[in-house]
Amino acid sequence: MTITGSMFRRTVLAFLVSYLVLLLVLGVALSIGYRQSMQEWSQRRTEGAEQAARQILSGDVPRGAGGMATRAGRIQEEIDRNIPEDIALFVYDANRELIATTRGAARGRETVQRPEPLVAVTRDGQTLGYFSVGPPSFRSDTANDVLVESLATAAVVGAIAAIGAAFLVAFALASWLTGPAAEVADGIIRIAEGSLDEPVRERGATEVCMIARAANGLSDRLRSERELRAQWAQDIAHDLRTPVASAKAQLEAIVDGVHEASPERVERTLKELARVEVLIEDLEELTRLEAPEAVVSIHEFSAFDFASSLAESFALEAAQKDIRIVSEVRAEHLRGDEQLLFRATGNLLGNAIRHTPEAGLVTISLHEKEIRVHNQGDPIPDQDLSRVFDRLFRGEYARRSRGSGLGLTIAQRIAELHAGTISVSSSAADGTTFIISLGT
């Protein structure tokens, strides 16, 4: 639950942070846009006021009985009619006396200090008057102020509502993502605790499904290894019990005086102990080859010398059954670990001699990437072909022969260390052929 909670919280937090960053970027963009719009609006309003002021001062204003007052009154009327009241406009005569403004008492506003500088309006070299324009304020207008406040309120409410909606979406998304992940985590914990019967459900995102599939594959492999380990333990106990019990019985009979300690009886006891020794040595060899740190020494060596050494090593065993060993060398060199390949091929050759009838023939064929061992003995039953490389498997084909039951398993592991494979075919017509394919 700690892993699930952490992943859930991180997913929600990541979604919310991403949303807040997006909201911040939008806010900054809107603020910049608002400022630029206000500047453009202010500039256009100011330009319009300046143009209107020039036109008013340059126009023909009738001079009545009131003189300047009449002209000032006409100018004030023009300003009232044409200039928005949010613009601070001051109009002066040629003597720089204020004659009209948008900030006068006529509008019910307090008189404010005039903005600088004054701009002269001339015609034919004669100064008609002066004016000055203050920067307009968008929010000085009541309608504009209400608009800005309404937009700000809508933005705040919208942001709050959007954050709430984002939280709900983040919660739903995190639940959708972490639910399958939690199931996978629980399944892996079950596997770690040794419960291999319930598969991990494969659902959710592709990566989660891949993890679940890998966990199920690991569970299947562990289950297979557990069954194999149990069967292996039973087989080892059986294979050790038989020779040990036989040797014990022989020695007890000698001690009790039932049998004499004749050379033949002692030799028979030594043979039983030799079976135990072979089994222990093969177990040790297989354990070493299956270790993760197992390495092979890859190099090229003479195929002819390799075949000659094999034939010489098994010459005595073959001569006891009048069996001929024929070597077919079709490559100048082989590439691999010579000692390990000698062990693997020797295992195959020993099996071939044991299962070949007297006066039979065993053939060793060496190719650049392939080693074949063929014999004309009794065929391997079809039901045993798929299991001949299993540890300690001894079917009807090999039950009556001596050996540890690990020779073919060792040969298979050696082939795998050479990035290769080992296979077998067997029939009454064609005999039995083991093939080591090398990938090195």
C-alpha cells in the first residue's frame, strides 16, 4: 500500500502541478495581452484627444459680446461634446490662460494639476493656443471599471472551478493508472512470498501489462523450477540410496561373517561406491556450468585432433563390445571451448556405445558449426524424446545402463554456453542421432 499510495499521490500531484503551471502561463499571457491592449487603447485615445484639441483651437470660434469668454465657452462646448471625460485635456489661449478642460467644475470634478508639457497650436506663424493631454485611465470610466471587475471575478471563479475539476480528473486518472500497478505490486509480493498459483492480472497501461506478463513468466519459471527441484531431490535420493544400500549390505554381511571378504565382493562394493562418486562429480560439474559466473574459453582448435582424442578415449569401452568408432571430419577447425565440447561430445559418445549392440557402429561427424554422434542401437521411445535432457531423467531407454542421468543435461548446458542448441532424433530405421549446433 505504501508503493501504491506514493504512486497515487505523485500522479495527482504531477497532474495538478502541470495544470497550475499551465494556468500560470495563461495568466501571464493574459496579463501581458491586457497591458498591451491598454497601452494601445490609451495611445489611440490620447491621439484622438490631441487631434480634437488641434481642431478646436484651429477652428473659427465666433467672438460675440463676451469676447474671449464667448470663445472659451464655445471651446468648452466642443470639448464636452467630442472629448471623453476619462481623458485629462487642458486647453489654453495664446497667453497660456486655461480656457477649457475636461476636469473643470462644470463636470463636478475637482480641479487637477495640468499635465506637462504644453503643445502649441499655430497657424500662419501665429500661436492660436496651447493644450496638454494626460494619460487616459481605462478604469476611470464606470462602465470600463465594471467590465474589468466582472472579468476578474469570472477569472477567479473559473480558475477555482477549473482547479476543482482538474483535481477530480487527476484523482480519476491516478486511480486508473495506479489500480493495475497496485495489482501487479501485490502479485509480485505474492510471488516473493512463494505463492505461485494465482497469476498477476494483465490490465492497464502497456508498461504495466509488460511488467505483469514478466511477473507471470517468472512465476511459471519458479513453479517449474520448484517442481523440478522436488523431482530432482527425489531422484538424487533414489540414485544415492540404491548403491549406498547395496554397499552397506555387502559390508554388513562381511562384518557378520555371512560372506567372506573376497576380492570379487570387495570389487562389487567398490563399483557401487563408484556410481555414487560419478553422480556427485556430475552434480558438481552441472552446478558449476549453471552458475551465472560460468565462462567459456573460446578459441579455434583442430577438428582432426579433437576426433582422434575422442576415439582414443573410448577405444577400450568400444572394444569390449566390438564396436567400431568412425570419425567423419568435414572441417579443418572447430571454434569453442575445447575441454567443454570434449566433455559434451564424450557424454554423447559414451551413451551411444552403451546403447549400441555388439559389433555395431558409432559415427562422429564434425562440421564447422555442428557436431553429430550417431548409433544404430535401440530407438528412444517417442514419449521419452522430449525429456532426455531433463536432469536425472532415465527412461526405459537408459534405465538398465550405468550413469548418473546428468550426462545429456550437462551436454545441453555446454551447448547453451556456446550460444547453441542440442537436439535428438531417433527411429528404428535411422538409428539415434544427437546434434550439437554451435553459435560461436
